[in-house]
Amino acid sequence: MNTDMNMQKKAAPQGGAGLLRAALVVFAILTLVTGLAYPYATTGIAQLLFPREANGSMMERNGQVVGSSLIGQQFSAPKYFWGRLSATAPLPYNASASGGSNLGPRNQALADAAKARVEALHAADPGNTKPIPVDLVSASGSGLDPDISVAAADYQIDRVAKARDMTTLEVARRVEAHTRRPFFGLLGEPVVNVLALNLDLDGLKATR
């Protein structure tokens, strides 16, 4: 009996060492697989199949990056289509501070911001009597939304056409060209990417 107890005492440390060794092996394998192999594999596949999206969907003009199609920019000149308001601080469309204003529908600051945007839209296009789409006077939940509704783009066509000395039909065709349809025709709503549309119009003006 004493012999059995002595054998158990000697086996205990060896069993503990074995468990520690096994745990370290599993830890090393998981580190290699999930910490190195998987990230490198997914990054490589993304760069191979979707290089533009994997690098931030950057957009260029004259060989220089001017922004991303995923993040809105502030436009105020009449010749440009205007995007949604941004509530990020200290600058609008600040990707490092993504977020909405979190103001309730009865908050006076929200009403004042919408009123100021309505006045700016009327001042830029006094003869426009169309109803102003809500996404032109409200911020998105992220504060970075790069798209506007088709209705918001249509509302601005006359102003942009006049400022660029183009026909409304020409501008409307560019809006149509930059309208992204719902996924499989079911998910989401048609939207227009503001930066892509404005860059396209600048390019057209340069060639006219």
C-alpha cells in the first residue's frame, strides 16, 4: 500500500507537467492559426478578389486620393450635390468620432439645425418649390453617410445644372448613372453616392 501511495505522489507532478505542456502546445497552435494564418489568409484573399474594397474604397482625381466612397464629405458650393448633415465633432464627417447627434424629436437644437439647412437649400435655389426630402435636413446615425436618396438628388438637379451651365437632362443622367439599386432588388433602397457623382460632374465640366 505504501508503494502505491509513493507511485501516486511521483505521478502527480508528472501529470501536472503534462497538462501544462499540452496547454502550451494548444495555445501555440491557436496563436499561429487565429493570430497569424487566418488574418493573413483573409487579408490576402481580400486583396486578391476585392482590392478596392479592402483598401477603403478610395476615390481618386487626377491620380490623387480625394476621399472614400464609404465616408461623406461636406459640399456647400451650388454646383455640387450636397450630402446628409453630419453630427460628428470637431469636424463634419470625422471618421474617428462617428455617431449621431442623439437629439430627440422635441429638441430645439435639432429643429434649429433642420431649419438652417432648409434656409440654405432655399437660398441656393430660390425658385425650387419641390418638397425637401428629410435626408437633406437630418444627420445620419453614423454621421458619415456618403449617400443620399434619389429624391434628395432629384431635388438638387436644377440648382446643379444651372450652376454648371448644363441641361437638367444631362445632370439627371449622371444621377441615374450613380444610383445604386437595392441588393437583389429587395434589400435597401436606391441611393446616390454624393462624392462619386460630384467627381463625375467635375470631369464632365473639364471636357466640355
